[in-house]
Amino acid sequence: MANRFKTYFLLILLTVLFVFIGSFFGKSGMIIAFLIALALNWFSYFFSDKIVLAMYRARPVSYNEAPDLHGLVEQLCQSGNIPKPSIYIIPSQSPNAFATGRDPNHAAVAVTEGILEILNEGELKGVLGHELTHVKNRDILIATIVATIAGAITMLARMLQWAAMFGGVDRDNRKGGVFSLIAMLLFAILAPIAAMIIQLAVSRSREYLADEGGAKLCGNPLYLANALKKLSEGVRRNPMTTSNPSTSHLFIVNPFSAKGLVNLFSTHPPMEERIKRLENMLVR
């Protein structure tokens, strides 16, 4: 229920943002922006998962192509009483994985070629358990919609920057022209920050829950703890350079090699803390 509320809230927020932008171009701009927002909301709900999968050129993989991978997913789904999701492989050597979809009956799990090369069966089982826990907890819809909204906010900011540069404010109100221009510039600066805050708000706490659920699902917390160690090192050495920042929160580990101050704004909890929590599960 909480995730459903967050989803509706974010969709409403996106609508308000679009209408706000449209108001700079008069009443007709507001109407057009509202219609665009409705269309984007509908598209985000039903097709945002397909957008993300296409963004990373993920391809569906059949049972005959990857019987071991399918077998692990089936085993975990039976243990967790979860419908089996579609399985995709991402053509990237950077080791990572994510789940997407609007509900457990319309879910997909995507893994990179790199993760299949560096993890053993137990570790891969831990990663898949983590992603399937996201599916079971219904995190995947809000996470995927957040990716779409974060991208849309960034796009709006760029549109505002161009509009401000070329004087795209409502000419019918000269008195408010200067105010509108200042507001547009401020929004263009603050919008990317807002997108980042939205991602942070829905990402960190659910990662801890997915780690715990994944550890229980695979049967051994150390499977996932060891996998996270390998993935962290693997991404550091081979970051996913084609990754879109608006989708980074979807992955089990940050696809970028965050260093210094950048790490403070990571969409994921500190890796050391995640591993520590998993290892502590053994002594409970």
C-alpha cells in the first residue's frame, strides 16, 4: 500500500511539474503541458520497464540459451512463492543486475554478461534473490517510474534553460516577464537536484530490505555478501559507462564508480554497511 501511494504521489508530482512549466507559456501552454503529463503518466505506468530494458539493449534469454540461470530463478521463485519473471541479459562486461516491471505478474530480471562471468552459483543466487525480493515487495514499479520521472525532470530543466535563453516566457504579461524568467532559471538549476532527491528518497532503505530478503530467499547471507564484494570491485574496475544517471538506483550496485564527494550522493547505501548487515544475519 505504501509503495502504491508513493507511485501515485510521484505521478501527480510529475503532472504538477509539467503544468508549472506550461504556465510560463500562457493558458494554452498549461493545457498542452497537462495533456503531455497525462500521456507520460500512462506511458510510464505501462511501458517504463520496456524503456529501461531497451536503454541497456537487454535481450530476452530463453531456457535453452541459459538453463542454469533459468533454473536458479525458478528455484528461488518457488521458495518465495513469486511468479517467474522474464529474464534478460544486458550486453555489458560491467557486473550488475536489476529488476523492473509494474507488478510481480509483469516483472523482468536483467543481468549483465559480466555478472555471469565473475559470480559462482551461490553468489548469483544471492543476487537473484535480492532482485526477486524487490519484485515480491513491489518495489519495481515505483523504482522504474522514478527512473522515468528523474529523466523527465532533467529533460524539463534543459527545456527551461533553452526557453530562458531565447525569451520563451509569456509575452502577454510583461510585468511578470522578469519574474517568470528568474523562476525558469531557478527551476532549471534546482530540477536536477530534485530528481536526485527523489531517487535517494526511494532507494536506500529498500536496498537494505531487499538484501535481507534476498539472503533469506537464497538460504545463506554470505552468498549475497560475497557477491556484493565482487560486484563492488568489478564496477570499480569496469563501470557501466553507458549507464543513464536517472536509472542508477535500479541496479543492485551503483553502476558508476563513485569516488569522493560523488559517493555522498550515491543512490545506494554504503557497500560496507550492506555487507556488515548481511554478515551479522549469521549470528542472530
